[in-house]
Amino acid sequence: MTRPIWIGATCALALAACNQERAADPVDRAQDAASAPVGQMSAATMGSNMVSAYVPNAAMGDMYEIQAADIALERTQNARVRELAQMIKTDHTAASEALQRQVPQAAPDVAIPSSLDQRRQGLIDNLRSASAADFDRVWIDQQIAAHNEALTLHRGFADQDSPLAEHARSVVPKIEAHLRQAEALKAAM
């Protein structure tokens, strides 16, 4: 007699979990959509004008990109997504290492963050929870938003009177290339 109750309870819990996952998907989409203008505004204002805002935003942007690329390399079945994810991981790892070498001399009072902020962590969490069928679309949409934000940040800071302005100028072409590929992938989907 207890066996049917246990099976019934297990099925009910599994069904509730499936329904909860579907209910969370619109929330994840809304969170991703809201992240884009918030990031753009931050990059265009303080990030583009102050070393103390540029460094953490550039560092967290690279951290996000590396983590998102790792997730894409694990989850995607699309060869073009995999190729872009590998390029993003390689280029943002190099940019992160360059920034970490330059900051101690150029801006010794500015700390480089070691973890993502809540907004970017939410994006990573949304990638991890995306269904297999939706993963590539979610990843591409996040990449387009993140690379637009990064372009705003680095282009804006490139004109500053700071030793880090050269770093900003040096990463722009690679970010532009990533963005072009992400937009082409989205158009092909």
C-alpha cells in the first residue's frame, strides 16, 4: 500500500518541478532582457569615465564571457556556437590576463574583482537553467547584449587620459568580431 503513495508522490514532485522550470523561463528571459540596458547605461556613464568603474566592469565582463563560453562548450550541439564560444574564451582570457598585469601599475588603488556581480551571475544562472532546446538562442542573445555593453565600455574609456586606455583600444577589434559572429549566428537561427 505504501508503494503506490510513494510513486504518486514522486510523480507529483517531478511534475511540480517541470512546471516550476517552465514558470521560471519567462522570468529568466525578463532578467536577461533587463540586464542589457542596465549594463549599457553603466558602461556608458561611470565605466567609460572613471578608472575605478572601468576596471571592475572590464574584469567582470571578461569573467562573465569566460564562464558563459565554458557553459556553451559543455552544452551546445551547434558547431558554429562551439567555434564562437572557443574564440570568446581565448580572447577574453587573454584580455583578462592583460588587464590583471596592467592594473597594479596603472591604477594601484583599484581592486580587480574576483567574482561576478549579481547581474552577471544571474545571466550565468539563466544559461545553466536554459532548456537544451533554448540554450543556443539564450546564449547568443546574451552574447549580443554583453558584447554591445563591452563595446560601449571600452570605446568610451579608450579616449581617457589613462594608461589603461590602450588596453581598452586593444580589445575593441576582438569584441567587434565576436559581436559580428554572434549576430550572424542569430540571423541564421
